[in-house]
Amino acid sequence: MNVLKNRLKVIRAERNLTQEQIANLAGVTRQTIISIEKGDYAPSVAIALSLANALNVRVDDLFHLEHNVPPNSK
């Protein structure tokens, strides 16, 4: 099983941005940012691109697939 992992919280913190600030820059809600950072929500391609653009990074700098993860684990 493949699981989508992200570095959103780390990269956001490196840029001294709050969840609210990155949400506004990317055109999403703070709740969306919280859910992505927790790994509870896999964003659409459009949201992933918006976040990458807002943080001036590539999408694959933010998100990657972790392979062969046992079911029921994050």
C-alpha cells in the first residue's frame, strides 16, 4: 500500500508562516492545512500546486509516496 506523506509543516515553519497565512496564500482554509499536515487529507493536484507555488517549492518537495506501508498505519 502507498501512503501520501508531506513536508508541509516543516517547509511552512522554515518560512515562518502560520497555517492561516499559507492557507490564505494558497486559497484554502486553515482546516485544510491542518488536515494535510496531519496526513488526514490528500489534496487535489490543484491544491498541491497552489501550496507549492505559495511556498516557492516543487510539488515533489512537499509531497511524496511512501511505498509498502502496512494497511491501517500512517
